[in-house]
Amino acid sequence: MATWTWFHRLASPPHVYAFARRWTPWFGGFAALAMCAALYGGLVLAPEDYQQKDAFRMVYVHAPTAWLSLMIYTTMAVAAAVGLIWRMKVAHAAAAACAPVGAWFTVAALGTGMLWGKPMWGAYWVWDPRLTAELVLLFLYFGYMGLRAGIEDPAKADKASAVLAVVGVINVPIIKFSVEWWNSLHQTATVMQMGKPKMDFDMLWPLLLMFLAFALYFVAVLLIRLRAELLRRERNASWVREVLA
Amino acid sequence: MLTVQGVHLWRGDRHVLRGLSFEGQPGKCVLLTGKNGAGKTTLIRAIAGLLDPEEGQVFWRGAPARARRDEFHTELAYLGHEPPLKGDLSARENLRYSIGIRRSVTTAEIDAALTRTGANAFADRATRMLSAGQKRRVALAGVLLANAVLWLLDEPTTNLDADGQQLVRDLIGEQLAREGIVVAAVHHSLALPAEQLVALELGQS
Amino acid sequence: MKTRVLKTTALAAARLVAVRDLRLAFRKPSQVIQPLMFFMIVATLFPLTLTPEMSRLRDAAPGVLWIGALLSSLLALEFLFRDDAVDGTLEQFALSGQSLTWMLFAKTCTHWMLTGLPLALSAPIAAAALGVSMGAMAGVVASLALGSFAMSLVGAIGAGLTLGARRGGVLLSLLTLPLAVPILIFGARATQLAINGGDIAPPMYLLGAIAVLGVTLAPLAAAAAVRIGLE
């Protein structure tokens, strides 16, 4: 019985709104703390990489943003699927709130990847398989946001984009595989795998902490966007009038 | 047999259907009236299962229509605003395909239905060359051929002349005599015997 | 109400839909011919932007053929569901009590037979103009045929999703292109191997795997999308 109450609360916009309002500062605060600690650990404490010297430190921003861009897409697809199957408005609102954040993380991953590429390969873009897959992921985000924007009726937009998100999430592993396959066919001798250089613990813990920091940051931003989404969607409901009073 | 219970439906921001409930019994025609935008089309599409009510349910033969959607649809004939015809096919060909995907249908049955609705004369011309009224007669033949228990008709007399409107009345009467159910959205009243009618006015809060 | 009717099976209904679509296509062939012409024009425009040197063109041929095929199929996908959605027959499919999944699968297959297959069969003309030798043509046709089939399946999902959207054509391309990346990669590789005389089996198997996945999942997604679009 208790689990059902919890599930019902999760589906109720005013409850979710209150939850989001209460917890956003905590997530944001911990995210900031973790980010500072991770940055200190990665930029100052961690020793130089034997091959890349200081350039490898880019991994502390690039890798978490890349992981997160993928994680957010998955979260978006799961939320959309929940909204579609159990017909929960809040889930659809969450999916809509995820999309721009995920897109920005993808842009950040591409940007940091390109900045890392310059010292590593001498060029900003060399069709590295991971970066290419990130680019396709960005197009998937654009498609999702474009579909939402292109359908007038909000309920229809929710459902259609949910189908697209689920189809997309199934496709992502296939796309990654195909891009890596493509890249491996044309292996050049000096391809340096962007990604983890051999890492001992000194180098690793700031990376994991940074991942956690970005994840907390994502949740904080998601909660803020979710509140805005809920207010917009439910603007005619009585609870909104009470909250804004 | 058909029960609509507490149906709420929003179209965007508009609360179109507000807690609608009614029953459709065999031999009765539920007549939906109301101004433009009152929700007649929305209600008919919701019963057909094309729209999902946010609250409330539609029951068919005691079970939720959504749960046994395909079986429900085999007993349903739906006619919307526009007659569903492919312009490049003739009336006969249209019916052969649209009914054929539901059940096996013979040429004789198609001919009989077209004759009944007065569409036999132009049954072999491409439907894009027909007038709106002629197309509607072909569509009505399709409704006949569906052999459905429940008819959902959205403004069935549109574009029809006086003869055509009488035809619609007759067809509905025959369907009710077969113990079928008709739910029809109309602008003006359909002159049917009072004991066969259940009137429902939409658009009042 | 007593009716003794013989309900059509899902397969028979799907077959009827396919026959209907073929008949309609023969009565309005321009819908089928235009994407084909588009492909030819695009394929011939490329040399104008690159070089008249056959050997250099041959290197670019897989890309030219595949981008041309991709763009042409995006154009053709517009008419997969649109006509039926506009005149209400798609709605009747959804209300027929038959499996919408099967009927849409039949429509997609017919659509491929009318667009992708002719494109693959006429690709040798464009390929020859790009310096591809005669011996490679079988591989070129095979890779484009299988790839365009997979494209039709994936595109059907996008076509269903954009039924109710504004500027549906551009949106359809935006949605379908990222999903089509694997098809593009494996298909172009197969064409490239065919042109260079290599073994096209590995990428063809991968392409086939995608097609199989598409056959199982795409019609389901397309049916869900169409029902949403009909709301």
C-alpha cells in the first residue's frame, strides 16, 4: 500500500513540484562541492600523464559530459516510456525537461572533445568514432526537440516524442557500433584513442567524483526545468494559483 | 451495450468533454446536438477509440473498450466528416478494399449496398470526380456493408439533398430495427420516432 | 445482431492493402517516378561539383550513390502515409479491427517495391557515369536494394510520427537521418567493396541484421506513431 502511495505522489504534479522545490538547493549545493573537489583533484593533485602530459586533464570535463549526454538520453527515453505506458503527465514533463539539458551536455562533450583533439591530433576534428557518435547523438536530440516543437497539440507531442525517444534509445548502441566499425576500417597508424589513458587511482578518483558532480548538477537543473514545465502545463489548475500566490 | 462513463477530455487547453455519461441501447439512436466546438466530433472519436479520455471510460458489452480494442472495432462502423475514399479508385474498388480488410465481401453485396444508397449509377467512376453528395452516398454504402452493431456517424447528412437526408433516416431506422445502436452527431434534429431517440446536448457545463 | 461473417485474417488484410497500394501507384505513377528522377539528377550533379576524372569519381561513387539514394528515399517517404491520412483511409485502417502493424508493414514493403527497388535497379546507370565497372554492378544493386529496404522501414517510423506536424517534410528528414546512420555506413561500405572488387558479405550481413531488426520493430513503432497521429 505504501508503495502505491509513493507511486501516486510521483504522478501528482503538485507533489513533484514541492519535492523539486525542496531538493534543488541540496542537489545544486552538493554538485558545486563535488565539482570543486574534483577539479582540484584533477587539475592540481593528479600527476601528469606520461604520454599526453597535461593535455590529458581534459578528460575530467570531456568524459563526464560525454557519459552524461548518453545517460540523459536514456533517462529521457525511460521517462517518456513511463509516460506513454502509465499515462503519467509528470513523466512526459520530465522527458521534455531533460532534452535541452542533454543537448547542451552533448555540445559540451563535442566542444571539450575538439579542444582536446588539438593537442592530441593536431586538428580539432578527425572523425574520431566517439566524437562522431556524439555528433549523431546531438542530431537525435535535435530530432526529439524538433518533433516536440512541430506538433501543436501538447498531449500528442508528448506521445509522439515518447515513441521517438524509445526508438532512438534502441538505436544508440547500433549507431555507436556502426560508427566504431566504420572508423576501424580506416585505422590510421597514429590514432590516439580519446578517452581513458592508463589511469591509476590518483588520476581516477577525480574523474569519478566529477561524474558524480555533473550527475548531481543535471538533477538540480532537471528539477528546476521540471518545475517550470509543470507550471506551464498545469497553469489552469488550482494548485498552481496557490503556489504562485 | 455501450456505456460511456464519466469521460473527461481536453484538447490542448480546452476542457471539451466534462464528465459525460450515457448509455447506448440496442434499437436506440443517441442523437448528439450542440453548437460548433461543443465536442460532438470529439465524443464520437473518443467512443471509437481514436481519442483517449483523460478520465472516464467507454464500455462495450460490459468490458472496457480499450482492453478489447480490435474486437470492439469489428463491431463498429465509423463515418467521419470526410468520406474515406481514395480519389483514384472507383466506388466499387474503394469498397472492395475497405470492407475486404474487415471481412470477405462479394461483388453482389457491394452492388446491393450501392443500389440501396443510390450510388450505383456512378459506382465505376473514379471517386475524385464525384460530387460531395455522391461521395457521401458511397461512404454510406460502406457503413451498410460493415455489418456493424454500432454505428458512429459524425454529421451523416452533410452535403446530401432532401432525398439523401431521407435515405440517412431510413438507413438509421433499418439499423435500429436490426437491434443495432446508432450514435449520431447532427446539427439539426433527425426526424426519428421518439421512442427510438435519446437526445444529448453537448456544450453545457 | 446476428451476422455470419468471415473475418479476414491479418495476413489477408495486409495483402489486400498491398494490392490496393500497387493499384493506386499505377494510376498515379508520377509519385513513383519523381523520386527516381531526383536520384538520377543528384547523382549526375555530383561530378559537376567534383571533377570529370573517372578514377576520382569512382572513389566518390559510394558516397554519391548513397547520399542520392538517402535523399531520394526521404522525398519518397512523404507519400507513404500522407495521402491515406488526408483522405481518412488510414483512420479506417486503425478502426478496422485488424492488426495495424501488419497493414503498415505491407504498405512499407509495397512502398519499397515502388521506390527503393527501382532506385537500386537503375543505380547502374548512375554508377556507370561515376566510373564504376560493369562487374561491380551486381554488388551495387544488391547493397542499394537491401539498404533502401532498411531505410523504408526506419523511415516509416518517422513518417508516422510526423503525420500531425507542421513542416512535416523537413522534420521527417531531421528525425530519420540520425537513425539511418548505421544503414548508411554499412551500405556504403558494401557498395565500396563491390566497386573495388572485394567481398561484400560482411557489411551485407550487418545490413541484413539491421533490416531484420527493422522488420520486427519498425512496423510496431510506426503503428503506435500512426495511432498517436490520428488523435
